Amino acid sequence: MTNPEKLRVVLFCGGRGSNSLINEFLRRNDVSLTLLVNAYDDGLSTGALRRFVPGMLGPSDFRKNLAYLIDLYSTEQYALRQLLECRLPVPFEGEKLAGFQKYIANGQMDLLIEPLRTLFEQLSPAKARNIRASLRVFLDYYENHKPASNFDFSDCAVGNLIFAGFYLEARQDFNTAIKSFAAMLEISADILNISQGEGYTLAGIKEDGQLLVNEESIVGPQSVWPIRELYFISAPPENGWEALERLSLAEKTAWLEAHERHPRLSPEVEAALAAADLIIYGPGTQHSSLLPSYRIVRPHLTNSPAIIKAFIVNLTHDHDIQGLAPPFLVDKALSYMGDPENAGRSITHIIYHHEPALDNQVLFDEKLLAAGNYKTARIMAGNFANAARPNTHNGHLTVRAILDILEESLLGGKPKLDIHLCLLKRDIAENAIIQEAVDLCWEEMFSAVTIHLSSHSALNLPPLPAYMRIEAHNHRDSEDMEADALRKWGSQDKAANYLAVLSGDGEYRLADVLWAAKQFKEASFGVVFGSRTQSRRQFLHTIRYAYGEGTLLYFLSWLGAFVVTALMGMRFGVIFSDPLTGFHVYRKDRLPWPVEGILAGKRSVNTVEILRQLLRANVEIAELPVTYKTFAGFTSPGWRFRRGLKGLLSFLR
């Protein structure tokens, strides 16, 4: 079996509110990210573009997210992102527009204004041709329709115009345009429109009867009364919105309900929700970016098998949620999801920034916060704000908290750890090791820690924390111990989630085990190898203590360390600075299953053989520096040479 599949994350988002979360997920190679976005933006230049191309939805939020998803590995990619976000100056007409049209038509740059000229120059010829081809489609449409509609290019985002070209080329199929645009940009995640592309607009009504006639008014300055309801409208009233304004609240509501249209859910979105491991309702402008999306996807949120469905509370108030507390926002979301009491567990967790306090912060009632849950959803309160930009979520802290919740949900609580130690001739040092174990704060990460020693005296044990146990094993040879520990660990259904093996004739730090275990949370490693050679001083110190009594032994060991590393690179195409390390930490759910299968049929298994089998199984292996000390009088040169020769023979198989 190969590595476990990537974690499938579905994120509901708007244009910019989830930027930090998106960036954090993109940094992880163990995540498959899908963004779900609605396209009901109709403000300012986006609204002008929608009116100029009837039936088209708003591309702005897609443009913004596509820009975030561009993998910035070259100057061209940076220029591409800047070009998408670049806004044409005000005014943009006369020679400026003529120069733009001339470049799009034939590539002539002499009249193209800055920064457009520089940005297009930084694109490859192929990428520039693709973008010009899309813009040419839009400009042809402009030339054919400008007598009937005086479209103004001023302040338009270039990315929106490129998207409009893809839309027209796709015969006005909005979702096909998204796919074409994304393919041209070579983005590193999936982005899907919630609906099938029906060209509706948003309208709303507030509790005081005020009409919100488009998305721009929904997100803009407004009265303090809450928004009562949102509607999808295909066309404004025949006599205009002004006539509707004169009616009573009940009459306005009746008209909106009678003229509402329900967008159809995109099949790709339905499939993404059905396959999701984790659903995140991101922060953002609730009544434009998020709540309309929830209405379209219901009841598929309740039916989704996702283990965690986390609602992230906005850090601060927007115009549309001014003065509203988190329970109101959760209630609104659940109502639009079709699960008002959360009976279907459409929201399992509420991620709420508690401290430090922020200006204009969205505040939870302290009694509800102390209760720890709301409508069966668990409240996770903590510090989730970016210290440098307090109105923005800290992507790392927020994603880390959600992934910790997911891990605990999968395991039924915090994980467990088994540590196997073989000290060769240093059994007298066991009490010092146990004392270090007692001093460390394992409970921050683990619910139980079991330490297996080659021998120990129960009479000499210090008082142990409730979560810790000390047990004996019968292995006097460290490599037999590791192979046996792996076999037993892999064959037990209820075995610990993490296994650490420390062996050799020197001393490793248990603190490094705890540090290494935490690194599994940051990437998709299956194993962590602790390198003893990543510090020059430590490397020479170790060899000197192990072989210092013989100049020849010292030289051979020094040379051997480089030879083993070189052979490792030539044989497996992977460089390890210390392939013979005796420090290994394994995470069970990221290894081939059953684990003992990598050792099947092998009577004698050394460290290199285990490494060979892990590499063949495509397990991700990290190498991290660890503290290692040897002590004169306790090292065993003969054991070290036998171990090294076994390793060399394993490399040559």
C-alpha cells in the first residue's frame, strides 16, 4: 500500500476573508484543497461588467482566489498574480485604451501604459498569447456592443476582463470559464462555483423594512437593524425598486418571496462535499460571500460524511453583521443550511478568537463560552488573530487548531505514545532517563505514554504521572528490539498512535522525542529520523568519544560517515546525513498497513533494511537534528563496526 490519501479539505470562502487559511493549506503537501465560492458580486466595476455582458455572474471573488492559488515559483508567476489584480487607471480612454487594444490585437507594446507593459513583458510568450487571446474575445465583444452600452474600462481589474473573455469564448458558460481560466493559470487547488451559473442577483430585506437591492448594498453601510432574509432575484421590479420601497414590510417580503429563483447546485460541488474529510465555513462577508452559498448547497452539508465541519467566527464586525454576536451568526448559517437546530450536525465546531481583545471584536457571551458548546457544536476559543494584522486570522494557528480537532476526533481523544529504549551497557543510566521523562510535559500532546526499557527496577522508580507507565522488554540488541517493536506495534489494532525507538551506546534526549512528534503535525511525514551529524561540533565529539583511543578507528569512522551517506544517495536517490541513527519516531496512520508487512519474511532486520523498506513503500521520512552524547568507557567500537558493515551490505543489495 502507498501513502494514505491526502486530506480532502473543502473551504467555503469569499474574496479575501480566507486568504490566510488558503495560504496555510497550500503550504501543506498532505492536503487536497477545494474552494467553494459564489459569484453574486455586482458592485462597482464588477457590476458594470455584469450589466455589459448580460447573464454573466461576478468574477471578482474567483479572480482574487485564483490569484492566491498561483504557485509563485518564478518571476512570471509573480507578474501573473499582479496582472490579475492590476486595475486600469481612471480614466482609461483615448490613447490609453487605444494602446491597450493595439497590444491585444498584434502584440505592439509601444503605447501600452505602465505597469501593464512591464507585467506583460515578464510573461512567457505562450502565457502572454493565451491572455491576449482571451482579452481579444472581450474587446471584440466590446467593439460590437459599445454603441448600445457605453462600457467604462476605468478601475476595472484586468483579471475580470480576462475572465469575461473566457466566459464569452465558453459560449456564456460561467463554470466552464472558471475551469479554462484555472487551467491557464496552473493553480495548485480546485476552485468551484457553488451554482450552475444562473445569472441571478442578490437582494435582501432588513428587520426595519429597508430593502437591500443588490450585493453592493448588502455589504455597504446600512442601518443597525439585522438583515432579515436574502433572496436570489432574476430581474428587478418592472417599476423599479423605488416603487417597492413604498410598500409595507409584509408586502415587500411577499414580492421578494414570489420572485425568488433558486440556483441549482453544481454537480462538482455536490461531489466535493460527498468526498470531504473536513469542511470549513471560512470568515468573510456573511450575507454576500457565505450565507447564499449555504442556501444553495443544503441539504448536502448535513449529508456530508466530513468528520469536522468547522464554523470560523469573524474577528470583527462588518456592515452586514454590526452588533451581532456569534450565536446569531451561527443561527443564521444553520438556518440557511436547512438545519436550524443543528440536529444534522451541519456545524460540529465553532472556532472563536477570544484573547487578546480586538477593536470592534465579535464577542461571545461569557456564559455560553464557559459552557463550551452551542447547539451541540463545540466552541474552540483561543488566540486566532494575526499579531501583525489583528483583523486577519492567523492561518497557521487556525488551521493547526482545526487539524488537531480532526486528529482527536479520529482517535477518540489525544494520541498515545510508546517509547522503546535499549541502552546496551548503559542500563545504570535508566533512572536519569526516567527522571527526564517525568519532567517533560507529555500531556500537552498525548493521553498516555509507555516507556519500554531493557531492564529496570520498580523499586527505583520515581513517582509517575497518571498517564505514564514504565515496562521492561527483553532485548539486549537494539536492532532486534526495533524490528520486534515494529512488528508488534503494527499488528495491534489498539496500539499507540506513535512509536519512538532509541538505541545505541550513547544518550538521546527524550525531549527530542516530544519535539519530533510535534513535527508530524506540520507535514505528511510517516517517520522522523534524528540526525546526530547536523552539528559539526556534535559530530566530531561523538566520534572522538567513541573511537578516540585509536587514531585509525577515529579516521575510519569519520570517513565511514560520509561513505554511508554517499552510498545511500547513489542507491536510493535520497540523501540522509545519518542513515545509521538510532533515533526513530513513527506515526501509525501514515505508514503502510499492516506495518509489520515491511519486515515480513526477514529474520535479521537492521536499521538500513527498515529504511529501505520504508522508502520502497513511499513513506515520507523527515530528518531532524537531535542531541546525542557518547561517554568514554561505555561505547562499543566492535558493535559499531558490525552495525556499520551490516548497513553497508544492506545498501548493496
